[in-house]
Amino acid sequence: MKDLFIRSLAGQFEMLTDFSTTRKNAINNQKTIDVTGVLTDRNQHAFPLVQNENFLIYDEEEYVIKNSSIKPFGTKLKATASAIHRMFVDLDNMYIYDVIKGEKALSIDDMLKFALAGTGYSYQVDTTGLAKSVTVENFGDARSLVLLNSIAEKFGVEYECVNKTIYIAKEVARYTDNQLRYAFNIKEPSKDIDTSSLKTYIRGFGKNITAEYKSPLAEVFGVWHADPVRDDRYTDKESLLARLKSELHDCIDISITLTYVELQSLGIQDIRKGDYVWCIIEPFEIDVQIRVVQVEDYSDPSKSPKYTLGSITRKSTDIVSDFKRTQKTVSKIIDSDTGKIRESSIKVGSNTTFDPGYDPTKLNIPQYGLASANSDGLMSSADYVKLANILVGPDGKVIVDLASETINGLMSSADFIKLKRIIMPDTGDVDMQSILDRIAALEAKVGGQ
């Protein structure tokens, strides 16, 4: 379990015990931690320091508290706080007022040196796969964090900060043989599909030329316009068209989130943010090497970390191909003119079973009328006569006749005769034992006759 410390702006430094920590770490995104704890005898000196702008130190990295609250928790107090990695705060609080004026081709080193001047942060760049320079216009006059993100976007790079050093590369990544496999070391996988950025048409304007590009997906979804490209550096249609094709987001992004269960018996895999790992999830038909783009881990060692994996991109050509296959299958079953199922599309095999009385292969399904006392219908005439003889009262209950000496009813006619022979006392008081004795005597008399 990693220790958590807190330092105030005045310099007071304490260990923050009896607090739980959740850390979220994503590529080129804010690295944050959330902490929660209750006031105890062990943290009474550190607990009051959980305040905005104080520093949390977790796993040797500093975070700045930006949101905090304290609430009653039974007879005690409970504190919660959210903190951002210090680099994002420091660079967001630093403004570069200078401007590299005009349109100039700058190297990544030139731009980083300019953007991070005076911040106290250094940088290291792996230039493998990077352009030597990009053309920018009036670079500057912005916060250092904005300029850093602009550099990352223009050169297509990622960055990771460790303490006060920012590491930059085409990808801050490792290629590993680690595996994430369903029903083995992962649980609760979810597949999230995002079409919010999907567009199918884009237009471009260069210097005295124009071009347009329509994705094959327009056949499926219709024409959805993307923002146009306006860049006078393009002087030929072919290069502008290539830019349009690369700019248009005509694909569907699928991301995977899962909980990783460490198997102590097999050894713990070292899986970090940015790593490429093998992901095998049979229910999703996924078996690919994919990147971990965000890790959420916890100070509680018994709680498994949660990984968000990079997008699996479905290309427009694949989507259209699937759509056409589905459309072709549906057209065989549904008549597009009438919207009804084609009779020829229903195939009944020798092993096909149906509910009793139903057979779709018979074109003339029998029609039944109502039954009567003389003819069968939905029921037999005999059953109809039986039902017709049932009397029902206004309350919906069946009426049963009273018994007589010759007709059975609520009781048998024999029992009716027995009860009729019972002589009640003059007082009207009923002596049940006397009645039972009389019935027994009466039955003996009847039986002896």
C-alpha cells in the first residue's frame, strides 16, 4: 500500500493516514487523485491540512488540491478531496506573453524551449518518427499548458511528466506480451461505441483550388458535413484531397473498459498506461494487441485496477460492407414495396416444429365457427350443452340447486332424508352430541330395515 502525505502552503508536512486514494492517469490528460478519510486519533494533525491548494504527495508525485469538502460522519468528520498533478497546475498558471511573430518553420525543440521558459520544467524528446519542423504563425501569447498541447497536436506526439521532467515521443509506450483475457484475469468488460465525431463529407479550400471528399459511409448514414479545411499552402488538388481524406473522421470508435484481476499464483503483470497488451475477449470477438490509454488504480491493495483500452477503429469500408450484407439478407425476406415478409423466404425443414394446430406450410388454415347444441364448432356440441346447463348468479358465482328426497343438490338425497327425520328440541337449543347420537341411531334403524 502506497503512503499518502500532505504539505501545506506554509510548509507543514504530515503523513495522511486512514485515507483511501483513487488515481486516474490518462495519455496527454490530467493525472488526478481523489482521497477520502475520517478524522481519527492517528491523523488528527494532518486532517485539518486537507484544504484547497495544499499539496498531496502520492507515489512520489505531487498533486494540488482543487476541490475539498468536510462533512459530519456520525460523531466524526469525513474529508474528501480531488487533486491534479502539479505539472498541469504549474503550466496552466504560467503565461507566455511573447510571440514568435509571422509564419515560421520551427523545430519541436524551439517550440518547447519557448513554451516552457520560466516554468521550472525541463524536457526530453525522442525524435524518432517526428518531423524536423512544422510551420506556425504567431506562436505564443498563451498559457504554457495551452502551448504544450498545441505542440503535441502539431507534431503528433505524447507527453508524460515525472516530477519536473516532461518526456515527449511519438508514443510514450512499451510493447509487451502481457495478456488481458476474459474469464481468466479480467472481469466486467464493457464495449463502448462512439459515433459522436462521425462525419461523411468534407470540403477543402487551398490557394485558387477547391476539393471535396465524400466517404463511402454517406451511402449508409447520409451526408454529414465536417468543418472545411482552409489552407493556402495547398496549390494542387491531389495534395488537398489527401489532406481531406486524412482529416475526415469517417469511422466508428470502439473502446474497451475492464477490471484487471491480478493472479498472484501466476505472477503480477507490470501493465502501465501507454503499454500495448494482448486483449482477448471472446464474447466481443476481440483478439488484438491494443493500448492501455487510462489506468485507474487504488491505494487499497485488495482492489483491482481498472483499465481503459484504446479505440478499435471500424473503417468506413468495413461498415459499408457489413451494411450491404445485412441489407441483402433483409431484402430476401422483406418485400421493399409492400414491407411484408416474402412467402418464398419461409423455409420449413423436416425438423421444424410448431405449436399444436399451427402449420405455416398449409395455405388453407381451417376456419372454425361457434358451436351449438346440434353442431360442433370451436368446441363439441356435447360440451356446449354441458356449459349451457350451468347456471350463474348475478354475482358471477355458479348456482347449485338445493337437495330433495329424490334429487341430489348441495347434499345427497340420502343425507337430506336423514336430516329431515331429526326432531329438534322444543326449546330450539341445539345439542350437537344429541344430534350426533340421533343420526347414529337413525342410520342403525335404516340399515336394519
